[in-house]
Amino acid sequence: MVPSCHNEVRVRNFPNLVIAIALLLGACSREQEEHEDGHDEAPAAAEPASLATAAATPAVASAGMPPASFGNCAICHQAAPDGQNGIGPNLWGVYGRKAATGPYVYSQALQKSGLTWDDATLDAWIKSPLTLVPGTKMSFTGLADPAERAKIIAWLKTAR
């Protein structure tokens, strides 16, 4: 079979790709070797003032991307307008809503809790769901870092 033009382009560009990757990897290792302070890690990149301010204010969150700490939640939850329930309910629009409402089978304990998902309730929930609502079926042990909890809550406010 005669190779198509598309495959020929891939084959011809392959050596260039290998060279580019090697140069990038070489640049990374040289940067680590050339530290004047004797440390192995790369120097921290200077942050623009706006990013530094956002990082210093835990309640600031991007409307688009959840904070990295939401990865703990994303194991069981989606948070999207068309998101599906999984192990846990879709969290899109959860902020300000009464607990145990929406198309999901919630525990009796959460249904009877009378909670509303505001800042204080979400903070206590993310810190320790089983402490806030004994008998809940949410098995997450909690997130101890208050700054990370604040980032998740700030982002959930935008997820509506």
C-alpha cells in the first residue's frame, strides 16, 4: 500500500518533534543545574500582581476552572450545567439550594437536616461531612485546609 500524503507529513516531521522534545528536556535540566543558591528545584516564576492578589485572597475563584482542591470532589461529583449524577450529585447550582434537593437519591439524614448550602454550611460540610450530618452516605473524610475550602466554596458560587 502506498502511504498517503498525510502519513508522509507525519513521518517527515517526526525527527523534528524528537529534536524539539530533547531541546526542551535539556533546557529544563540545565535550568536546575544552574541555580546559584544550590537548591535543586527551579526558581518560582514571578506572578503578576493580579495573580498574586487572587492567590492571597482565598475567596477569589475563576468562573471557568475549579480550584485544584476541587479534584477531591470531582472523584464523585460533576459540576456542570449538563452534568450527570455519579457516586454523588451534580454540584452545578448547589450554592444557595436546600440540602438534599434535586434529582439524586440522598440519605435520610441529609434529607432531614434542614440545611441550606451557604458559606458556613458548605465550609462545615467540606471540612467533615460526617460530623455535620451523622448518617450521611457521603464517605469523604473532609478537607482540613480552610483556605482550600474557601476556594471551593467561592468557585461553587460561580457554578450556576
